[in-house]
Amino acid sequence: MTKRVRRAAGTQTFADLLRNPKRVVDQFLADAPERARADVMAFDAGEPRAVTAYSREGGRFQRGILILDPAADSCVIWKPVRFAKESSVIDLVAPFRVHGVAPISGEDGRVDRDMFRLLSVEDSRRYWELAIPAIDVPLVRRAISFSPTVSDQSIRTW
């Protein structure tokens, strides 16, 4: 993956917030939903987006990034963030079966329960529980439904 991928509306780094502290406030005002809609339109136009995500495994959340790229062989890719270590990417392979989007539950305090939602989805190889920024849920939904083999039944349930 050599091309630069823009971060989605709900994905802010510490450096982003230092450069532009107003974006913290914008997350709670009208600007964030407009940027989220623009992300979906950009994805539909073929532009990739990166979304902060946490994968729950064994009751604990592992920080990472979802790369959503409509031009890639797999349009949804999980990349764990591991400091001082090289991490490999994992393609989420269609067909997808979405179990739902819900508030975050559990004991792990790494994820802001007000700002994130838990997406439960199954790809052809495994079951995923992904905590993603609430504002980016429509973008991730679009990326998952982009796959021609996603079940219409599962899309209607979330």
C-alpha cells in the first residue's frame, strides 16, 4: 500500500488536534457529520480512507486502523498498531455477515464509550468485534456493503 490514505472524519491523531484544536469541538458540532458524508462520497468515487479502530480479542481491545479502499482486492483491511514492532495487515475477506452495531460494553477502558460503537461482523475466515468512531459508522457500513458478495439480509439488520 504505497498511496497516501486520508483519515476519516472520526479519526483524529494527537498531532491533528495540536495543529487544529478546533477539530475537538467540531466532532460534536455540525462539521463532523458533513465531513463524514464527504468521506462516504469520496469512497464511492474510489478514494481510500483510514478509520481508527480497535479489535476486541479475548476481552481486550487492540488498537489499529481499518483501511477502506474500493480499488483494492479486499476493500477492508485491518492493520494493528504495535509500537516498536512491524505489524502485518489482515484482509477482511467477503462474504461479510454483519451482526450489528451497538454501544461498547465490557471492562476494557481503552475505548471511549461515548465516541465509539462496536461493529460485529463476520468475514469468510473469522468473527470480528471492531470499535469504530460513531461518526465513521456510515463509511465502514458502505465499505462492507461495497463487496458484491455481502448478504442483503445482513445489511438490513444493522
